[in-house]
Amino acid sequence: MIKVVLLSLSLLVFTSCQPKNTSSKPVLAQQTQIEKTTFSAEELQEYETAYFASGCFWCVEAIFESVKGVKEVYSGYSGGKEVNPTYEQVAYGRTGHAEAVEVFYDPKEVSFTQLVQVFFGSHDPTSLNQQGPDRGAQYRSVAFYKNETEQKIIQDYIALLESKNVYGRPIVTQVVEFDVFYKAEEYHQDFERRNPNNSYVRNVSIPRLNRFKENFKEYLKEEAH
């Protein structure tokens, strides 16, 4: 079954995940307390990992965190050559990295195939180096694989989507062997949860998350409904 939804691209152009200044941090809205189950590094080692990039990682992290079986999601950088890149470097396209997420999941509750469906169903994989108002190779669509099985799952799903002409345009998602993931600065983690009044979060991230929830209700954690 093809589980995918075409997302509206009619987003407000005055908001962007990319910083508009040269400071090390973006200007944040007032942060709020969030309730979230946290796991130690040792506990997370019990779970599988998956890696995806599909635009601003604030949005992507929030989407995968709403999926049942997903235990933790970190925002970060992957797909480039720069060692220990900073947000400034990545956001201005200086590293080859994409804004990406690291997903820790329990394969007894959610499969890698389902995570791939979540990935393709929560962004526009036909948009080259752009998602919504965010433009540049750092916002490109990438599905990373760690082994041949994952590679085949991704490639087979792309072939299925294209055979059904789901998007009406060619899928430009890169299918890339996973190398390394660099966790982003702490202020990026759980950004949407902690900054609900941020203009980008209000106008881009939350609407994107809500569209995903509306179309993937059976994939959601109970508290995400």
C-alpha cells in the first residue's frame, strides 16, 4: 500500500529555517516547558537507528517524534565532508551536509519500511534542494541507508511511487549510504516543542506536522493525536 500525502507548498515566504544574521543562534521565541520521555545513551543503544533529511530539521524532528515506536529523534547534519560542522556553516551551504535527523526506533513497534513511508509522506521529494521556504542543498531530500536491505527498501518504495505517478513529477530524493551524523547544537533539539511562538514554527513547522498527522493517524503515538 502506498502511504503518502502531497503537501501543500503554499507557505509564507517571509519565514525561514535559515538564519538571517551571523550570530551563532537564531532569535528564539519565549521557550516553554515540554513533557517528554527521555532516554539515556545506554538505553538508546537498545534501539535501531534511521537517518533522513527533508528540509528544516525542526520540522522533520517533530514529525518523526510523533510516530509510535520512535523513542528519540535528534536534529543534526549528515551527507557532507566537513567534520563537526556548525549550524552557521551548514545553513549557508558551506559543508555539503544536509540538515538531517537521527531516529531511534523499536523495530518491534515500527518498521524501517514504515519510517520510509513517513519520510516520503511528510515532504515533497520532487523538490530539488528546497522544502517550502527553505532553499539550498542543505535542505535537500535524502534517505540514508546503513545496509543493502535498507537500500533496497528505499529504492523499491521510490519505484512504487513513480510507477503509480503519485507526485506527477520525478522524485529527486538522494539515496545515500550513511556515513556519519553530527548532532546539532542543543538549542535546535526539540525546537518546535520549546518554541511554539516562533514565527517559522507557527507558519511552517506546525502546519506541516498537522498535515502529516491528519494523513497518518494510524502511525501516531497516542499522545500525538
